[in-house]
Amino acid sequence: MIGLISATAAGTAGRDRLAAAWPTRARVYDGSVGSVGDAVRRAFAECDQVVCFLATGAVVRLIAPLLNDKASDPGVVCVDEAGRFAVSLVGGHAGGANELAREVGELLGAEPVVTTATDAVGMPGLDMLGFPVEGDVAGVTRALLDGEPVALHAELAWPLPPLPLAARGEYTIRLSDRAVEPADREVVLRPPSLVVGVGASRGAPVDEVLGLVEAALLDAGVSVKSVAGFATVDAKAQEPGIVGAAERLGVPVVTYSAEELARVDVPNPSDAPLAAVGTPSVAEAAALAGGGELLVPKRKSVRADGRPAMATCAVVRRAARGRLAVVGLGPGARDLLTPRAKAELRRASVLVGLDQYVDQIRDLLRPGTRVLESGLGAEEERARTAVEEARRGQAVALIGSGDAGVYAMASPALAEASDDIDVVGVPGVTAALAAGAILGAPLGHDHVSISLSDLHTPWEIIERRVRAAAEADIVVTFYNPRSRGRDWQLPKALAVLAEHREPTTPVGVVRNASRPDESSRLTTLSGLDPATVDMMTVVTVGNTATREIAGRMVTPRGYRWQEEAQ
């Protein structure tokens, strides 16, 4: 919950805008009624984050006696009376105040002010990597900021965001699920590499389940902080002992059907669970269902009173899964690059892309990002490279222009990938959409995009598709319309359309949509000169209802209202 505090009319206006934007996330504390100090104290005690429409100095004095430690204190953001600045004051990382300041800034049109050292230089904080962290966080962070060599000792291959790391150094970042204490000048990151399979009889106490799990982890020499979750059979999804133990560790419970678990090979099958829930193994099978190395075979709990055990568990170290984000950069303008795309670019430790596209977003990459760029014509090679890097456990971004799934990199990448890596698609604004917005509203009814490049598709198939679109009276956007070596396809496609459309049919031509040298013009089907078109151009041909209205290309949403207007 986010507490919103104001004490003046101007502050209340900004507060109410945030409350309207966050109807389920925010709670209003009115500082104009009674003591503003009481409002701050209540919000600080009751909320995870606080936004104060107050002077920074006043908030500092009010919250100073309330501060305990950065791990538990709420993040606090201050917004000035004019709504010009959103200042991350306390809990920038652990309390989420840095991100909250950015979110507030976006909603109010304010400038977010973030002074955390790592954020200032574009480096992810070691306590913001999504892993539990132990050791000398401040010292290792300072070394990274000062440019001192910091070595990565990765006992497991696990996706990490980019960090400026060296082969050797006096400071160390260790990636490990082993129960080791951090050395001097060392940080230990705990990846979520362990899955605990759990079985329990009805009514098994939480303490018995939790004690069994903790003992198994201790004997295996692995850290409880690397437990990604519990796994069990569907029939035990609501078993209080399992659910309660998972809640105490702060991990989710994943369940599988008895049929799924029965298909998993295990070293210690048993008749008891087969009779009870329909599978010869629960703990081992559930832990192994997602693959991995069995660290702790099935073991039973031990009860002090000698009564039969009510819980079993097994521990598996799962293989790291690399992550491939296929990112669409949009048509070229920075303000048409989506926030999600920016986030993926900053998350990636490896970036793969066409050199000219890399140049567009190089300034958005974090320090330490490894860039693998190549020239035109190497699409399949880039796709293979991106998948290979992900299979090595890297966080990879594979970039393409427009939307990565439209005549771009998603298709070859997904053809190479299998289910051994995680794949995320990040949509982008396509060239057709960008061109359409420039021309007016040419895509207001059914429309189709067709590439005229016959490098991958025989011309006979392309022509058949153009003819089908012409006969169906669908608006057509041509990608890759003409190049030096392909100068006859566009005239041929236009001739096919002309068999079914009037010579006066509007045609929109946009070159380099949204880029500094953008150009556009409206012409007609008979008036278009194909020689004026190149590979950087998108050509949109209207249907029989498309009209030029006030210099804009407009395709009605339907034919009925157009007839009524006539």
C-alpha cells in the first residue's frame, strides 16, 4: 500500500491525481486535518511506501525518529508544491522509492530525482538483482563505482544483468547456492536454484514440515535463501502443513497431477503414496518434475515421540534457465520505443543485433553489457548467437526494428530456441502503424501487410497473396517494396491491384517513418512512380472505400456509414 500525504490545496491536487491513478494501491492521509506529523507517522507505520506532498526538509524532520533500518523502512518520495520534482528520499532500493519516484514523475509530469550512486551511473544495485544478497554490499558496490576490478565467481550459470566485472580483483561477487559465509570484500548472491519436493500426511504440523526441509538443506550444505519453491502433488495443494511451511520461507508452492508425477523416474518409489494419491512418489517426483540434479533423496521427518513420520521431502538443484528477450525497437523515434523495451535493454547482459539498430539504443545499455553486432544479411546467424548465449545462462536481448515479430528477428530466433530457455517477446510499433499515423487513418478497416522481397518467398506466392488482397478489397501495406536489385516487383503488384481498384485509389508513401529525415506524400494508384520508392519506404494502398480528406488518407471503419454520409 502507498500512503499519500498532503497538507495544502496544491499538494492535495497532486495527491488526488495519484489516488485516482492507483485506486487499489493507495491510501490517502489528509495532513490538512489535524497534525501532518500524525498523518506521516500513521502512513509510515501502515504502508509499504509513502508519497509526501511536503517540503523535503519537513519530511526529513518528521520521519527521522521513525527510521529503523533500510530493509524494513518504507520507501519515501517527496513531491514539491508545484509538482515539478519527485524526490526519492529514503529506501531508494529496498523500499522501492527510486522506482516510485519515476512512476510518480510519469503520472504528474514531474522530474524524478534519484541520487543513489548506482542509479546515477546506470548500474544495477547489488541489492536490486532479484536475489538474496549477503556480505559486503557497500564495499563491493563502492569498488564497482570507483572502477576497481571486481571478479565474478559463478558456481552456477545464472542470468545476471550487466555489471562491469573483471577476471580477477580484490573484490568478489560470488554466485552460489552453497551455505558458505561471505569472505572479506565479498558479496554472495543466492540464485533461486533449489526446488524442494514435499509430501505430507493430512494434518502434518507446519513445524514438522519446516524442520524436515531445513534439516535436509543443512545436511546438503545448501542455503535456504536459494529455495525457489516447494513442489507437491495436486491433492496436497491446500495441505496446511505444506502451505504454512512455504509461507514461512516466503516461497510459492507448485503442484503437479498424480499422472504427471507417476511419469517421473525416481530412485525411491513407494506403495504408500501410490495408494494414497495415485503416484509412487510425491517428494522426489515433484522435485524432479522440472528437471535438475537430485541433491537430497527422499527423507522422512523424525518425531520426538516416536510416532510415524508425517512428512517427506527431497531437494533438487535445477539447471539455470537463460532468458531471451526478443525486443522490437519501433520505427526509430526514441519516444516510440516502449518502456518495456527500455527495461529489457537495461536488463540484458548480452545484446545481439544489427549494427545500425544497436547504434540507435547504445546509450540505453548499462555499463558492462556485452554487445554482439553484425551487418545486413546475417539474420539467421544473429538468431543462433542469441539462443546460444541464452543457453549459456545469459540474459539476452535480441533486437529488431518495428515489432520483432513482423518481418524481423522473432521468427528465426524462436525457430532456433527450444524449451530449455525462457523466451519473452516485447512488442514494438511497426512501420505500417507509424506510417499509417503519418498518413491519417488508412488502416481503419481490414488491412494486410505483404513483403515484396522474394529473397525468402517465391514471387509466385507473393503475387497470389497480392491478388487475394485485391479481390477481397483489403487495404495493403507493402514492406520491402523496391531495391536496386528488385525493381520490377512493386510495378507488378500495383498492376494486380489496379485490376480491382480505380486509378484514383489513394496511395500513401512514407519513407523513414518517425526518423529525422522522414518524408511522406499522398498520391494515387495510377500516379505512383515506383522509381521514387526504396527499401526504407512503406507503401499503403487503400481499398475502394479509402478517400483523401483534407490531405489525409482515410479508410472508413465500415461501408454502411459511408453510404449514409453520401
